[in-house]
Amino acid sequence: MIHSLLFTPADRRDQWLPLLARAVFAATLLTYFWASAKTKLGDGLFGFLSPSTGAYAQIFPKAFEAVGYDSSQLGLHHWAFAVAGTWAEFLLPALIVLGLLARPAALGMIGFVAVQSYVDLYGHGGIAHAETLGAWFDRAPDGVILDQRAFWMLALVIIAVKGAGALSLDAGLARLDARAGARAVSA
């Protein structure tokens, strides 16, 4: 009885959880991803189409080293992946914070973080450093890869499963769509 009295209202109106996940994402990861994306932009007006050498060094560390750090020797797929990754680092976090197409954006960020973690572990040698890698159930919560990114993923999974919440552009668009549908039915 007491349990139902205390928790049933929260169970019925659980739209605060995605809003909280988006707020935590905005407060902790938005500027992290945008700062990272800025390091990948090339020079000039069309720098968003011409990745910097830093982009290739971050995304393809072993391949970039193998060609003597000369990005012109990398293939078209390297360029496409670097450009897409840069755009994703700008656009997906913005969509999540705005709550616009939040579910697909969160799924995209889950994939992005998985690829980022793989590159950090195998491309940059993080797997060789236990303090960077971290380990679950080890009483040390500060491993950069496994520990921190598990929390990143948790926030993203909440958004992917629950949506953006009541205070989002997705919810606003859904309300507009429902009103338009109601008008069409009554007409």
C-alpha cells in the first residue's frame, strides 16, 4: 500500500527520466563532443568537407601512421568516414539536447561511442593501459573507457528507449500532429 502510494504517480508520469538523461548529456558531454568535432575541421569556409590531419590521426591512427601522416595517401572511404564522423559529432548531440529525432540520434551516438571506444582501445593503444581501460566490478570507478562510457551509454539508452520526454521538440511535433489529426477527423 505505501509503495503504491509513493511510486505509482511516478510510474504513470515517467517523462522526467528522458528529460533528465538529456540534461545530463547536455551538461557533461555536449561540449566534449563539439570540442572534439572542432579539432577535426579543416581550414577555411569548407573545412567541414576537408578533415584536418587531426581527424585522420584520431579516427585512423594506425592507417594514418602507415602512410607517413600524409592524408592524401588515404582512400576515399577514409575521407568519407572522417567527414561523417565530424558531422555526427556536431549534429547528433545537438539533436539529443533539442529533443528532435532524439531516438535515432541517441542510437547514432551509441554507435558513435562504440566506434570511438574501439578506436581508443585498439587504435590508440588504450587496451595496454589498465588505468585507461578500467574494469567493471573492480571498486575503482575512474576507468576512462569501460567505466565512464558505460554511464554515457546508459543516458543514451534511456533516450533511445523512452524518447526525448515531454519537454522536447519531438513531443511538440507530436502534439501538433495530434491536433492536426483531430481537426481532420472532425472536418
